[in-house]
Amino acid sequence: MIEHTYQQLLLDKGLSPRAVSASKRQALLSQVYQFWAPSSSNPQTPPPHSTGAAVDVTLTDASGEAIDMGSPIDELSSRSYPNYFATSADSQQQYHHSREQLSVLLSAVGFQRHPHEWWHFSYGDQLWAWLSGVSSACYGSTT
């Protein structure tokens, strides 16, 4: 997903992979790493989704249709931040309300929301431990 997202970012910016300098590549990858954890074979730092401790979810209406949350899951932009629409115009307050509703529902059963992704919730991984203030994660360490 890191490489896919990096390639998508290049495409979105109209950049050729061969024309990107090493420093520009690092700057672009830093954007990607705000949303995707680097892969790791270290059992102390397993990728959250690979452990089953992290899920990407949204709300649906009574007919099972996804509710518009203001940005799609995995969008690499500031619109993905949970509180992006908190101070928006009235016409966009529905997005903030829906995001908050999702967070309240999942927080009530112990999940923690990723600070940069309205859709990403964890239970048992390093992020969950850090946000929950517990001393250790169920999967991997907290250090």
C-alpha cells in the first residue's frame, strides 16, 4: 500500500518517478507515512492491519449504502483528518457529524481512532496502546 499510495501521489501531482530527486521522494514518502505504517518483519512492531488490530470502517444507511463522510477511505489529503470539517460551512457539517458518530460508536467498545484518518480504528496495536495510555500493546511493543 505504501508503494501504491506513493505511485498515486506521483500521478496526482503529474510527476514522473524518474524525474523525482531523492529529497523530493523522501518528502512525498513522508506524506504517505502519515497514512501508512512502514512494513516491518520485527515482531515488536507488526503492521497494525496485518495483526487484525486495525480496521478501516465507515457508516452505512438503513439500505446498506455507504454514507458520504466527506472524503473516501484512504484519501491522501488533509480532508482525511477526523476533524477536518469541524469548522466548515453548514453544508459540510454533516461530514463532521457522521465522523463523530462513527468515532463515538467505536470508542464506546474500546477502539481508538487514528489521528489522521477518520476511518481507521485500532484495538490492541501500538497506536491503541499509546492513545489509551496502557503500558503495552496486545500486538507488538509500545516502545
